[in-house]
Amino acid sequence: MQSVAIRCGYPATAIRERIYLPDEAYGILLYTASPDAEGTLGGLVQQASGIGRHLERALRAGALCLSDPICAQHSPEDELEERWLQGAACHNCSLIAETSCEMRNEYLDRALVVPTLSIRNAAFFEAPE
């Protein structure tokens, strides 16, 4: 979302997303209902042609966090941190604008998407190069 927002001019809080995963295909819908003049709808539409680059950047950025190794080593069971619904996800790496996240940034763990410093074998995607 951050990569798309930077390139189209809309703030990340103005862009909404929907991910569709039917049986044999998938799709990502990015849209905005923000009528202000900060970004251009044409600029947002144009980002579809570079969605592969945006996903590649997101995977590369998700592999490391500014708070690593602390972020990567977070355990949801740790009562002192009181982050029972999050794995390796913090404001530096994975959390998006609250207005864009229907699940209130809960149930996030970047270790399930890309290998992190402490968990290398749970990721859906391989380590980015």
C-alpha cells in the first residue's frame, strides 16, 4: 500500500483494498472514495500495470523491520507485551493505516508471509533477493 500510495499521490489512509481469492483466479482491488485533490484517480489506475513490482517491493521490505530482531522475535503468548493477536508485526513494518484495515491490524504476522530473522520455515513466499 505504501508503494502504491507514493506513486499515485493519495495518502495511504485514502486507499482501500480488497483481495479476492476464488477457486482458480485471484484479484486485488484498490480504490478510493477520497474526493480531495491530493492524488489522481488516473494515477491509481495506472499502478495496476506495475502491481508485480509493488508486490516484489512489499516482500523485500517485509523481510526486515527497523525493529528487528525485537519485532521478529515477538511471541503472542508474552503477557508483558500484551499483543496477543499479533505475531511479528509492528508499526515499523506491517501495520497499515487504521482506516484501511478492517481487522484493526490484528492477526498479522509477517513470518507467515516472508522468512524473518527468527522464523524461517513458516513463510508462504520464499526469501526475496
